[in-house]
Amino acid sequence: SLYDDSREQFASTLRSTATSDAMLSPDAIVYPTSGDELSAIVDFAASCDYKLSIRSGGHQFSGYSSCKAGGSSCIQIDMTSFNSFSLVDGTD
């Protein structure tokens, strides 16, 4: 039936998501609490050739906000301490 097919498709999606989530593995997860800390993290990552991933809230079950195990060196930045941001054009 259509209901049984939908249930199996949903279960299959859950299994594949759980498998991909288990493969996520940043080298470090950092929790900056100020713009200065965030800037230092970005500078460090750039100087050491680390990639950055940003985690800000909500749900991303497929892992797009993290780093895959076995990939390039990566630091995940958790932005939960921030509730706003401003962008300054540094081209002056």
C-alpha cells in the first residue's frame, strides 16, 4: 500500500541520515563568546589551513553544518552565544 511504501522510504532515510551523522568528525568544536574570540579562531584556522564549519542553531540532520571524518582538517564554530551580528566592510 501507499502507506507502507511511505513508511519504508521514511525508515530508509532515517537509516542513511544516522549513518552519515556517525561519520561527522570535526577536529575541534569551539564556542566563542565574543567577536574577538571569533576573529582569533578564524585567524588561527587560516594560518593552519583548517576549513571552518559554522553551527548556529536549529536542526540539520544531514550534517551540512559539520565536517566529514577523513576529510580536510576542520574546526566547527558553535555560534550559540551570539544572537545578532553586523557586517563591516573592511575595504576602506
